[in-house]
Amino acid sequence: ILTKVIINANSATILGPGFGAVNRHGMVSFLVANLLTGLVNLLIPTIDQGDDIALGILSIYLLTVGAAALLLDSWNGKSKAKNSVLVEDSTVSTKKKAD
């Protein structure tokens, strides 16, 4: 599993493989998301749904877009480096100018 760790001054963030896959396949993710939006708008009267149904729709939507990107990622063989961890240090040091 590819994992990306971003280290800031006060915290560390761990991103799963879905984030990288959606980033690498942005156009496909965009098209899948638009098709799902149209499908949901045609099939479900969303304005009449409660909070639980809306959260379920959003969860399925997110999982489907992520799964499509991961599936495309595996078809392209991008995940050859299994179980590797990428570490990105995003700390920024600032220096004051001496007047």
C-alpha cells in the first residue's frame, strides 16, 4: 500500500493510496464524478431526503470515485512499489531580515 506522510511543524498527516490515485488520474476521476452526479440527480429526489440518506449518497459517491481511480491505477501498474512510504517535509523556516 502506498502511503504518503506529510510532516508539518505541529502535526503529521497520513494520506492513503486513494488520494494519490485520484491525483494521478484526475480527468477520469472528474468524469466518473460528473457521471455519478447526473445519475444521482436522475434517480434520487435529493431535496426530499434526510440527513442519513444524504450522508449515505455522499459516502457511496466518494467510495466509487476513489475505487475507480484505484482500479485504473492498478490497471496501469502504478502500484508496483507496494508497502512503501513517501515522506514529505513541509516545514518552512523563515528568517527575519536585519534592518
